[in-house]
Amino acid sequence: MADAVVVIALLLVAAGATLAVAVRDPVRQALVLSVLGVVLAVLFTALQAPDVGLSQLAVGSAVTPLLLLLTVRKARRRAQQKGRAR
């Protein structure tokens, strides 16, 4: 049973990572990255590393996507302000 969970999690990690690279919109990339962080947390927990899984859950699925979304928002605001100044 545990082997099946690991195999499924590895397949989901591979699919999620590929999707994160293939998606062009930065907002959607952040959302896919968040889902990838959750899947990685499940994988680490299945591999008997719950401390790493909890860290991945906090950082990989919450903090990193949030920072990416805030960066995209700020970059878009700056682009709009530059467009208005011209």
C-alpha cells in the first residue's frame, strides 16, 4: 500500500513539475507550484519524513507561491504606472 502511494505521488510530482514549466501565465504557475508543494509534502510524508513534509507544506505550498503572486502584482502595477507616465 505504501509503495502505491509513493508511485502515485511520484507520478503526480512529475506531472505537476512539467505543468509548472509548461504554463505561461505567472499567476497560474504560482497556483500549480502550490499544488506541487502539497504533492511533494504528501510524498515526503509517505517516505517517512514528516518534518520535511511539514516544511514543504509551509514553504512550498504557501510562502513561495504567495511571494511569486505579490511580485507579479507589483510588476504589473509598475508597468501600468509607466504606461500612464508616457
